Amino acid sequence: MEPDQERQDIRGGAVVLTDRGGFIIGVPWGIFEGPGASEWRAISADAPLAVAWHGHRPGDTVDFRGQCWRILSVT
């Protein structure tokens, strides 16, 4: 996939906004400040949460370790 091509679902390289904050799927940098969410995290594409989200789209909900995550947007 080209870096500037819009994503429809969650996979490596995606920027994901959830009802619990924003995430970048790729290199695990940890927590940082970013637009549109109070807290952003950069997590590995191999992280258990990223694996649970893989293939999901905006509007989906994902149950992970007893918590429900609502996917708001994917870019």
C-alpha cells in the first residue's frame, strides 16, 4: 500500500482514533500528544491490541481483554 493512500481498515501504518484515544500502528514509541485526542500511542503492529483490531473499520467495536473499543476513524 502506498503511504499516501487512504486506508479503509486497520493494519500496519494506520492512524486509528478510538473512543479511548488515538493510536499509530507501526513502531512502538509510547505515549505522545497529538491532535483530536487527549492521548496518542504508537504501538507495534504485532502488539496484541493491534492484532485484535486488524481488519476492523470505522464504526466497528472490538472486545479486547474485557474492554470494548469503538473505532471512530482509520487513516
